[in-house]
Amino acid sequence: MPTAAPTIRALARQLGLSRTTVSEALRGLPRIQPETAKRVCDAAKKAGYRANPMASAVMSQIRRSRAQAFRGGLAAVNIDESDRPLHSKRYHDELIDGARERAADLGYKLQTFLVGNNGTTVERLDGILRSRGIQGVLLLPAWQDPDFSRLDWSRYAGVYADYMIERPQLHAVSCDHYRSLMAAMPRLSRMGYRRPGMFLQRHADERLQHRWEGAFLAYERNHRNTGRIPPLVMDEFDRADFVRWFKRHKPDVVLGHWTQAIDWMKECGAKVPETAGFVSLNVTTETRACAGLDFRPRLLGARCAELLIAQLQRNERGIPSQASLTMIPALWRDGPTLVAKG
């Protein structure tokens, strides 16, 4: 006959502990002493114990309905970076709102934290999360390569709300930049645009492993009715570089992240949208109305919350053995910077 699967009751008997202590140790609750938690987890691993996620979810729901409140929550962690573009704040706010709303739908409370220049340290954050019983951590997009390896990830489930993170390698949720641009380019062609041009900040595209530039060049190469205008890749957005590029190549539609370029186009004699159009590569970060791509940051934040909560319900903590990437394509938004050409 097969050996019966080990249970919390059996582990408690073996270790001389209460079932509550064993259960809370396996769930990583901070009120259990670290030595006791390690002892329980080692014994459970040796015995081949595996949590039943469905049973855990049901018991969690019962506890919530009895107490009318959830004991715990999720953390959304932002990084204060001096070189991050100021227009990213609105995008981050939308991510947080989407994650908070979805977490509340599922019975969780999302709290926000700031680390970096004007915030706390990663080590101090670790202590705060432990003291508040927070086990799900949503890391918001960073401009530079973020390093959260000093968090004790054995206590947390984590998700990164951007393309990829290396320290540590966590599950990530991101806009599908390549697919989104590949869908936008034929739309522009159907509107009558034949000479699209793109300008990028080098660091922004490198963070995405050149997905913007790669999609643009691949589309140009495979569509003969599209002009061969080389992308303008700048270390920093620079008026003189843009004006030289625009006058030399004369694109009939420009794609980029910074709407200040519309004013530079007009300085070159263009009339927007009559003679040249403009497409924003992220309309959420813009300060003026224009056509472009909507990353749907609220949806991205909601998906992050869902992935975090799913990990918690499966009793999964720590750095995953194989990090996954969930990608959601952007939506096209019409705007006053484009017009169908006759």
C-alpha cells in the first residue's frame, strides 16, 4: 500500500509542537521564531510534505469571513531615483491603483513603500515587511538596474512590474512592446503614412533589450512600401540632433516618447498633423493629447496582484527556480496628432 501523505497534525506530533505553530511556520508568518520555523520547514521537506493550495485557499476564505478583515497584505515598493524621468510618476501611480483595486477584490490590502534616495533602505524595508506580516512584494519599474537581493526572499513572493529584473530574478509583468509596435505600424500605413521615423533614448531601449528599435527595423525590412529612415537613438533627448535628423530624412510621421518633439517638428516647418503626424510610444506618460500606445498600466498592476496572490495561496515563497514573463499588448489610442492622408 502507498505511504500516507504527511500532514500538519503528523508533523506537529513528531516535533512536539502545536498544529497552529506548524501551520504558521509553513506559511512563513513572522510571529514564529526563525529557529522554530527552520526546524519545521526542514522536517516538512524531509517528510515530503506538500501544502494543499485549494484547502489553504478555502481556510483563508473562512478566516476572512469570520474576522471580516484580512490579516496581512501586499507591498508595492517604489524606488526613488534621481535620474528617472519625471513623467514616469503618472505611470507608476496607475500601476499601483490597478494593483490595489485588484488586491482588494481578492481580499488583500496593498501598502506602498519607498526605498532609495529619500526613502528607506532595502535592509530596513525587510524589517518593516516582517513586522507587518507582509509576504507579497510588488516591485515597481526602476530606471536603473534594481537590486533587491538583500531582502530575505525565503519569506516573500515577488513580482516585478516591468520587462525583467536580475537581482533577484523574479516573475515579471510587462507590456509587449514588440508586438504593440508591430500592430501600430500597419495601422499607420493604412492611414497613408509611408515614411515613419522613430526617435529613442538609448537607455530606455536598452532596458527592453532593444525591442522598440528591433520591431521598427524588422517592419521596415519586410514592407517595401515603407521608407527606410534610420531610427534616431540619442543618449539624451536633444533638440539639435532631432532637428538635423528630421530635416535630413523628412519623415511623414514620427514615433517617440517625448511630445516636446512636436514643437521641434513645427520649428522645422511641419504642420502637425496636416503634413507630419506624431505617435507617442506611451500615452500615459504624456502631458498633451496625442495618438499612441496605451500600455494599460492599471491592467498590468492588476495582473501583478493576481500573480502575487496566486503564489501566496500556493504557499510559494522565495526566488523562483525559473522566472516567467507575462506580457500584455498595448492598445491603440486615436488622438489629434494624426490624420488619415488622402
